[in-house]
Amino acid sequence: MFPISTPGGRKNYWLSVLMIFFISLSSISWAQQASPTRKQLEKEKKENLQRIKEAQRILSETSSRRESSIGQLNAINEQIKARESLIRSISQELSLLEVQITELGSVITALEEDLVNLKQEYAYMVYAASKTSNSYDRLTFLFSAKTFNQLFRRIKYMQQYSQARKNQVNQIQKVRETLINQREAIESKRLEQQVLLDQQVIANQDLIALKTKQRAVVRDLSRKEEQLKKEVASRRSDVQRLEQLIAELIKKEMEESARSKTENAVALNTSKEELSTSFAKNKSQLRWPVKSGFISQRFGNNPHPVMKNILVPNDGVDIQTNQNAEVNAVFDGIVIAITPIPGPGNSKAVIMQHGEYFTVYSRLKDVNVQKGQAVRAEEPVGMVNTDSDGISALQFQIWHNQQKLNPEPWLQRR
């Protein structure tokens, strides 16, 4: 009798089809879910490497002085933060890869089992077909039909059985190809994993070296406690005097603006009301006033990096940068004042008006603008000053009328 495909065989066949379908879906799912995460982690890694590079360049400038300084410590602290963030990104990427490798392993195991089943089923079909390979047996099977309809069904059955064997061969080939692809994918993931592990080892070694250097600088600075206390007291006095000076200039400008419209607003082709609205809408989108650098001191009262229980006030943010760094306007506006700032160093401050908002660029050694000048965003207003300790830091402030604002949420994220 001609062989009949077993129900189990048909079931395994369709299970194989479903397996291929779900493997494809699984691959698409990984591409949709894992890729954005990997892209985000890669982006974070690049950002951290850029931060490390900038901090290292700034550290090299401050380290050219023999004595340890707060600026040197700030640059080391920034590098440590960037290294720690880099290590976190690498660890997250490694965890993601481990999940993908485990999932790929499960798929490979299922495919290997399915391939064995398919081969066994095909072997049975070939064996069964060999028993009826004789032409006489086939003719006997066909012409023993009692009716024409039964003859037609037997012919159709033989055709379907022949096609089923071809389908089984194709199915085995598809599973085999998928299995090869999955094995290549898992090998690729393992290579990526090894590269990341090597990066993690290097990052950890660099972090240990930085923390050793940090402790050494803190020890040196701790020996100068009296000098540091004097510097903090001087800083408080300078901040207070600068705050008073800026508040008076802003108040004067507001009073003058209330009496008359300034001609300089026309130079920007906009009214003060429009400037205010536009400036407010650009919160979190303002470009940094310097191209490279990091925030070494934040808005408000900051814990001293060396002395315990000592707070250092700040009406804006200090952005530590490179020597001779160009300082640019963060938004379209009018220069309302250029003034020397309190304290040593003979540095200057430029105050710009943006409707009801004001930006202050302090600790400049050179100024490129004049009072009353209309300045566009990203145009240079001056060059940052470098103090006696080799620290090049811009002091940047934002005011809304006479209210001091934290500039950090207004600047683009770095």
C-alpha cells in the first residue's frame, strides 16, 4: 500500500513553519527594542568620552602650575564623573548583550531539536516511499480503485505526497540556514561582548588612577586651609558686590525702557516683548557660551570641594574651559553694560538684555562688543580670563528682570 503521511509528521511540519515565522518575528523584535537602546548607550558613551577629553585638556592646562589648585581638582572631579558614567554605560550594554546571547542560545537549541525531528520525519517518508517505488506497485495501487472518483483521489494523493516530500526538503534547508545565521549572530554578539569587557577594564584602571590623583590633590589643598578660607570669604564679598552692581544696572535699564523705546531693539528687527517671549520659549535650547568645558560650580550654595561644612555662593554657573576660549552670546540681544568686576585679575563683565531677560558673561579678559550694540546669538562678546592659578572659568548668569535664575536648565544638554 502507498505510504500515508502521519498526523505527527504534518504537525511537525507546521510547527517548523511556525518556528521560522516566530524566529523572524523575534529578530525583528530585537531590532526594534535592542537597537534604540544600543544606539542610546553608544551615544552616551561618545558623550562621556568627549567630556573626558575636554576635562583632560583643561586638566593639562591647570596642571602646568606646580601647586595644586581648586581648578585642577575640578577637572579631576569632572573626569571621574565622566569615567563613572562611561563605566555605567558599558555595564548596561554588557547586560543587554548577555540577554540577547541567552535568547539566541534558546533559539539555537530549539532549531537544533527541530532539525533533528525534520530529518527523522523525512527519513521515514523516504523509507516508506522506497517500498512503493516499483512502477507495478503504483499502477496496482491506482487501478485497484473501484470507482473513477477513488482513482482520481489516489492520483491526487500521490501528487500531494510527492509535493510534501519536496516541502520537507525545503523546510529542512530553511531551518538549517536559519540555524547557521543564528550561530553567526551569537558569535558576533560574543565578540562585541569581549570588546566591551576590554573597554570596561581600561575605564576601571583609569578611574582608579584618577581617584588616586584626586586624593593627592585634596591632601595638598588641605594643607592650605587658611588660604582657602580667605579665598572663600573674598569670593562671597565679590559675589555680593557683583550682584549689587548687576541689579542696579538692570533696574536702571528697566526704568529707561519704561520711559522710552530703545533704538537698538529695532536693529534686531523685533520688539522687547517679542524678545522676551522668544527667549522664554528657548529654555533648555540656549547654546553654551563657550564651545568646550564643564560646569565646575553650580547655581546657589555649593559645598567646598575640600573644606567640610563650607558653602560657596554662586549667582550663576562657573564653566571651566580652555585658556583664551572665545565667549559667545547665547541669544539675540543688546549690550547694556560693560563693567569691571570686583576682585583680583582685572577682568570684565558684559551684560546683555533680551527683553525682560538679561545674560551676564563675567570674568572676561578681552571684550569684543560695545555698550548699546545689537548682538546676534553665537556672536563673540569676549575672551575668557585665566587667573593666577591657571584656571580659565567663565561666570555665566541669567536674570529675569531682577530675579536671578539657575542658568543650567536654560542651556542645551551636554
